[in-house]
Amino acid sequence: MNVTYACPACEVGVRLTFDSKTPALVCPHCGERLAISGDAVAGDSVKRCLSCPSTDLYVRKDFPQRVGMAFVAAGVIGSSIAWYYMDVYWTFGILFATAIADFALYIVVGDALMCYRCQSQYRGVKEMNSHDSFDLEMHERYRQLAARLEQ
Ligand SMILES: [Zn+2]
Ligand SMILES: [Zn+2]
């Protein structure tokens, strides 16, 4: 399993591997140590966030946004060229093909765990059934909390 988080001390994005025996996350940039509490990681599952005190994590598709955007852009450019040459079949063929490719990618990419509070990402976690998918209400609650803390 690995975690990507922003170090609370130096704010650099850190990516570290861990398992249930890892005692702490140590920032390779500044050496800041985040102790992993005993109940946080159990076997192949993550029970709570490792870089903040939150227990609210959600499951989302680990979809590389840039790749998705590239597909959409390729579809738009390709179909515009076909449209320019007045070829209706190619225009819709290209749009359709990129939509299929997008969908196929969505199927093959794995899931990642995300923390509502600090946006840490957990990959390679095998057991995620104990976590729900994204909940807008929960997201909003944390967003407001963060806004209040900033004031
Ligand atoms: Zn650091
Ligand atoms: Zn967190």
C-alpha cells in the first residue's frame, strides 16, 4: 500500500509505502514524523487517515485526470478535423471511439482511498469495502470546517 499526502510541516507532497507494521510516516524532505496509531491499518485495510486525525475516507476511481482530458481533447480535435472535411461518419466515429476508450479506461483503473479532510490518497489498499464512495454532504462539512479554521 502507499499513501500520497502533503507533509504538515513542510507542505511538500510525499509518497510513501506502508503496511500494518509501519510505525510512522517519515517525510523524506524535512524528517517530520507522523506516528501511525495501532488501529489505523489492519491487514490490507486502512481504517483511518494516517496524516490527519480524520476517520472519514472515501473510495473513488483512481482515474488519471490528465489521461482522461487527453482522450477528450483527441476526440474533439479529431472530430473537428473530420467535420471540417464534411465527413459525418468519421466525425461521430471518432467521438464514439474516444468515448469507448474513456469508458474502457474507467473500467480498468483501480480504486483509491481519499481523505475528506486532508486529501491524502491511499493506493494499493485491497480491502476498501468498509468505506463508502464519495459523499457530497460529508465533503461539504469538511470544506466548511476548513474554511472556519482558516478564519
Ligand atoms: Zn516534510
Ligand atoms: Zn486526512
